[in-house]
Amino acid sequence: MKENEVSGWLREVEHPAKGDRNIVDLGMVEKIEAGEGSVTVTLAFSKHRDPLAEYLIGSAKAAIIRNAPEGTKVEIRTIIKDEAPKKKPGLDLGDEELTNVRHIIGIASGKGGVGKSTVSVNLAVSLARLGYKVGLADADVYGPSVPKMTATEGLMPDAIQEGEKEVILPMEKYGVKWMSIGYFAKPEQALIWRGPMACNALKQMILQVRWEELDFLLIDMPPGTGDIHISLVHDIPMEGAVIVSTPQDVALADVEKGVNMFRNESVNKPIFGLVENMAWFTPAEHPDERYYLFGKDGGVRMAEKYGIPLLGQIPIVQSIREGGDCGEPAALSTRPDGLAFVALAEKLAQTLK
Ligand code: ADP
């Protein structure tokens, strides 16, 4: 491998907050050491904390892995320019951006596909409808859905200088402040979000955002239970969690894992409630009929078993799915499905008073 070859690969890494100019042209690649079977790249960041530092480190690594012969050892080092002693950027995050947030709530699910993101987005919109100041951080690295569900896809949040550091400004729509890892990750770079670097990038994208004063910050967590969850709960000062499930047995078995994770000694966070999503199906033309496609009251029984309040039951309704697909959340409407989310929001707000 030649150094200029590696430099060519690094040109694939664009800085989303700098007009998509690549890191080589931006002068951020300080040094490339390419040998047989190994590459070490040193990236230089300015003394101001770059809110996308972790994202760029991950993307640089991914670009080399994509292009280099299989098995190449890749190391990315970082330096801060014009500052001594040298230190790694982005890792000295405080949580000062969150000091004006009253309640930080994780929205979790035992497995994917149960409607966790749908519930998170609609809950956020409903809380805003009730007059609360709300933010939602989409931390679902496996499938960030906030950009699509709010029709803000393709938009790029601005970064601004604030004193000694840069902060990201959240998107604002439907009365809610939105931030999503999906605004920054391009599909071909998805691989970096699988690794441990996902944790650092996620934290930065929650902690280095100018949320300002909020009553509620909802964190749409990745599905399942794993290292990312434990790390998120440790690093973000979450007050507790809400768990979303369908009434189906298999989903409920996964809920059990989720409950155990939050109640585990090392995490030890309260669970404020369970949301039973897809509780029944009601055809639009027969509003009084209910069909229990995934079983009846599974969520109710689970809530009883674990002593968790049941915050609400949300039916399967075509308009909820359509609202997600076209970026206009159902909770904006005055239809029964919209009001079901508002009732959920009311219950959560009461629980936390
Ligand atoms: P998760 O975040 O748990 O993976 P999503 O929120 O992405 O799940 O939902 C999965 C799919 O199910 C989406 O297409 C969504 O529109 C649909 N969906 C979720 N909840 C409902 C509901 N109550 N009624 C109809 N469709 C729903």
C-alpha cells in the first residue's frame, strides 16, 4: 500500500458540516503511515471540539477497511492542532448541554419491529401538543428512522461555534427538536455504526447538541439489550425508561430481557411504563370492531407481572403506518389514533410529575 493510495481513499470521507468537502482537502489528514498489512492515519482537529469528530474517525477507518486488502490493521490517531498538551477530541464530553433538561427518558424495546420508533416520534409530538418543550434523540444505530418519520430526510443539522466548542443545532419541526444519527450516516458508511465506535458517536450526538431548555428529552434507543444500551444508560443521565412491546409472546419474552437490563444492578434505572403497541386491529370502516392479531392483553399481563404501569395500548391502524412513511406523525391528527398517543403522553407526564 502506498501513502497516496490511502490518501485517495480518505477523500471518500466528507465532512457533513463543511459543505461535504473531504477531510484531505480540508487539511485534516496530518500523517499517513502505510506499511505491509497496516495503516496508521493521524487526523488533526482544531482546538474547538468538533461535534462530528467521532463520526469522522469512524468514517476514515471504514473508508480504509473498504479499500485496503483484507486483514489490514487500521489505526486512526488524533491530535489537536495549536494546543498543548495534545489530547483526543470529542472524548471529554460533559453533559452541560443537558443541564436544562428536566426529564431524559429512554424508549426501549426487547426487539426490533415492535414500533418503538413510531411510538417515540408520536409520543414526542403528543407531548409538544400538550404544551411541553420536547426533544427526541434518535439513537437507533441499526435503523435510524426519525428523518423519514418527520420528513426531514436529506437535511443536515447546522453546527455553530459556542465559546470553546462547536455544537449541533437540532432540527425543529412539529414543535419538537429532533436529532438523529441518520442525518450524518450515509448508507455505505453504515458499517461503522455497528462497532464500538457507534457508542462514542452516539454520545456526542446527544451531548453536543444545543437542546436548550426542555421538559422532556426522549432517547429512541437501539432495539434489544447489549453493550450500546449499557454504555448509553451510563453516559447519558437518563432518569429511566419506557418499554414498547407488542402483545405477541415472542416480543414479550424479549421485553423480559429489557426489563431485566434496566433493573440489573449495574444499570438500575426505573421503568416508568410499558406501551402495548399493535394491541388490536380496527378496520377503518368498522371503528367498533377489534381484532387481536397478536393475542389479547399480552402487554397488560406483562405489566402486572413486573409491576410496571401500563401507559397505554395503541391499536394497529393504517394511518399510523402511513403517517410514519410520509413523515406526518399520526399524533398530529385528531383521529382516534392520534388521540391515543396524546393520552399516552398525558399518562407519562403525570407519572413523572
Ligand atoms: P421499531 O422502531 O420497533 O423497529 P417501527 O416504529 O420502525 O419499529 O415500526 C415498524 C413498522 O410498523 C413501521 O412500518 C411502522 O409504520 C409500523 N407500525 C408501528 N406501529 C404501528 C401501529 N400502531 N399501527 C400501524 N403500523 C405500525
